[in-house]
Amino acid sequence: MTVKEYVDQNLARSIRVNTEDCGALIGLPYPYIIPCVADMFQEMYYWDSYFANTGLLIRGDVEQAKNNVDNLRYLLDRYGFVLNGNNKGFEYNSQPPFLAKMIREVYDVTGDQEWLKECYASLKKENAFWMEKRNTGFGLNRYDCEPLSEQMVKNGVRDLTGRIGYTPDCTVEEIARGNFSTGESGWDFNPRMRHETYQYAPADLNSLLYIQEDELSKIAGELGLLEERNH
């Protein structure tokens, strides 16, 4: 069996439909794709969906690729940022911001300007989140997490120490913040930024945000919003 044949046979098994919240799972308005057909990872994840969309568009499944984008936009509208995934345990962090690239790649196929106009408003919200909530104060951005409850601090410490068997020499709040910010980076867990991801301004994140702002400018031009394009 070739890789293409395997994907063709199994892709449908990676599509879920859950429109209502159920336990920890956050309902999404459209069918969505998950990275694992069974057992673990039954949520739609942010940056995983970018790579899934690349494959969907190659296969010609534009509708599902668009569904994935619109589900991420739903999370953005509901929470003020795109969650790591549609699980309430992910309400504290996002993931690498690929929404702009996903919108562009779908739009290049559909040419739907009404949809693009809606996406432009979403992208402005996404950009505001990263610029306001993930700003280092010196012109670059970082991965971090939203203020954590006492329970989430406990969960973050347990997650880090349980998964890699390592307890950093710092406060439990710093351990939890490091855990959730590393989850936001998508690089969980590795020694790239030790357990202090929120202390760095990674080149990959800032490159993605540059792409995002460039796309905002291009879309503004395509929509005839010349003042915003030049802003």
C-alpha cells in the first residue's frame, strides 16, 4: 500500500463532528480533523491543522480545509485567541500562529472574497492577542500562557514532572508557566528552551508573526482597505 492509498483509506477516520461542549471537549461548529484516529489526541489542534490542511488541499478537499479554518476562527471569537486545541484544559495557551497561512492557502483556491473579509477581521483579533498578550516589551514576541489558576499550577507541575521525570529548581508557578508556554510553542517537551520558554523570543514565532502581519497588509489591499494596508 502506498502512502497516498493509506491516507485515502483512513482520512475519514480522522474527521470528528461534535457541535456541543461535552465534558472537557469544546464543541466546534464544523467537522474537524484530529491527528490520531483512535485513543489519544482526539481534539483538533491548532498548528497540527495547518499541516493537515496542506494535505487536504493537495487532495482537493477544499471544504474540509475551510472547515478547519472556520473552527479555529470560532475558538478565536469565543476565547479571544486560538486555543491549543478544542479542550477546556487548553484554555491557557495557544500554539504557533499558522492561521494567516491557512487562510491564504484556502483563499487561493476558492477566491471567496466575502469569506476573506470575515477572515480579515479574525486575523486582526489573532494579531492583537499576540501583540498584547505575548509581547516581550522590546519589540519581539514570546510563547507564554494566560494567568493560571491554583489547580492549573498543580496540573502543570504534575504534567512536566510526570512526563519527563524532571523537577526544575524554581517555584511551582514558574514550573507551571514553563510547562504551558512550552505547550504553546508546540515543542513539548525538549531542551530547546529548557523549562523557561516564556523567557525567550523565538525566531520561529516571530517569523510567523511577520508572515501574519504581511498577510494582513495583503488582504487589506485585496479588499480595497488601502488605509489599513499601509498602517
